[in-house]
Amino acid sequence: MRQTIQIIDSQTGQPIDAEIFDEITLAHFIETQADWRPVVLEAARALAKDPKRATLIPSHFHWDWTRKEAELKMLALRFYGISCKARLQGIMKVDTVARSCRLPEQQGKPLVYIDYIEAAPWNIKQLMEPLGKRQQFRSVGTRLFEAAVLQSDEEGFKGRLGLHSLPGSEGFYIKECGMTPVGRDPHKQNLLWCEFTPEQAHRYLAGE
Amino acid sequence: MKFNTDRKWLERRAAQEDRHFISVGGLISTLDPTCQMQASASIPIVETTKTAFVRLLQLTRRDRRLSLEKLAEKADVDLAELVKIENDESFMPGPRTVHQLASVLDLPAKKLMVLAGLLQAKDPSLQQASVRFAARSEPIGNISPEEHAALEEYVKFLNER
């Protein structure tokens, strides 16, 4: 799968063509380690100097994608990437088997589970501001999230989606995307399990 | 896949995304917010010590001739979590689990917390010792005399500091 989509170029404020694809290779994983991590670390150090903004330090970047190579061949897993201007701009891993719905009204039904989603650090406003830089592209995470909802539709799961949100991301998934916060999961670092019903998913896609 | 082509939709969603982090995945630390900040600022250390943490548990367990099941039982920890700890370095064990394992394996609990990425390393020599230990040990196979020596030296270092 390889499709042209549009994301927003922050410099011009205009939409720009990008590609979303699911043929992720080890080279992409290595790219995230080599290109992304130093920028995240630099931003984290800048944020750590300011107590008021220290809470903005991302809490997830210990994930080493290069250790996920073996998972590339697993049928239940799908990895998505977005590239623009010959650089990887975001990456996502979804699983269609490991989890099922927890909301009482759809308990046990299959869903697409977002195991990991990350935009390149230069596309994250909160990381670029402390470095005195403007983010490069906007809506990368949005497009990846949209792909997960669309995959759920294609799989016959009707848009049902689940994820464990990190504390700093809960507002995005609940307030902005309209997911239902189901509860904290003691088996997953007490992270908040959020879920889409088909109705919520379609409201998201339609922009309501 | 039929992505939304409406520009207004895209701009509205972009504005929403700009106000938040969108990250989904595992936490660096579940201890407290300040620890989270400290750990974030020392990522390379966390990644290096995590390898040493896993190797240390594996070698110590094998040195004591304990199966995973036996260790889980003795430490009163979930077997599935123990399997994850030994096989997935990105997995972040809970503080209780690390404490229980330290107790049963007779390892310094606080140091083990640091190695697991749950606490910040204050001693830079810990990273150097961890790199040396990780390089001198292999996670599979029978424990060799060299590995035994590396293990003893590393545990001695942890207990002394």
C-alpha cells in the first residue's frame, strides 16, 4: 500500500503532498533511531532547563524501533510510515489480533489496536519551540491515526479502535478525537485505555 | 484507503494535534513525574543499562539454576511479566516486580531500579560498568566461567557503590 495524501507545510501554511505506506523496512527503523532520537534528546534537555515546561518532556522515546525488526513479518501487525521530502515524518504500529473491545456495549468485538504512534520530532510543536524552531509539517499524527481508523473499516471492524494513551496524549484522544476513556490498565503501566465505537470513528472521519 | 481530502478538516485536525502530544506506547518510568523528566534527559544511559538489567537477571537466574517459573513463584511475580522482561528490552517492569526480584536474587534493589530505567543513574561509572558487563555476557546458552566471572564482578560493583 502506498498512497499520496496531504499534510500541512508549516512554513507556507499550505497542504503538501506526502506518501503514506505500509512497506516499512529495518532501514526506516534505523532512520528513526539515527535521525529522530538526537533531536528529541536535544529538545528534552532544553525543556528540562525550564521547570514550567519540564512536564512537556515526552515520556515514550525509549522505544527502540530497531528491535522490532522481527515483527515486520507478522501478519497481525502492520506498520505505517509517512514520508515527505524524502524523509520519514511519522511511524505507527497497529495490531489486529492482540486486543479486543472493552467498552460494555462492544465488549469482546475485534478492533484495530494502535500499539505505537510517533511523529518525527521536527513535526512536534512542543519540541521545536524550546529549540527556537518552527515545526516542519503539521497533521502527521492525524493522518496516521486516520489510517488506523480506515484500516479498521477495511478489516470489517467498522472503525473500532483501541489504544493505551500516554498521560500527555490523553487530551488529544479524548477531547479532540472523541474516544471514550474506558479505564486505566494495570497490565500496561496503568495507562488509560481509550476506545472508538463505530459511531465515534465515523464522526471523527467526517470531522463532526 | 479513502483519506479525507477536505482542507478545512485537515487544518482543524492539525490545530488539534498541535495542542497535544499524540504519542502512544510505553512509559519511560511510572514512578513519578520528576523521575520521568530525569529519565528523559538520560536516554542513552537508560537504553544501555536496560540491556545490562536483562542480562543480569538472566545470568543470575541461571547461575542459581532457577527456571522462569520457579523464579516467578519465589518472587511472587507474574510469570508472563518475567517472560516479557527477559525477552523484550522495551518492556518496562513495575517497581514492585523489580523490588521482588532484587530481594529473591539478592541484588541491590535501588541499583536494579536504575538499571531497569525506573530511576535515574546518578553515578556515571554505572553506565561504563553496565556496558562492559553487557558486552561480556550472552543472554542464551549455559553460563560459562567467563560469564560467571563477569557476573560476580558486576554484582560486586553494584553492591559496593
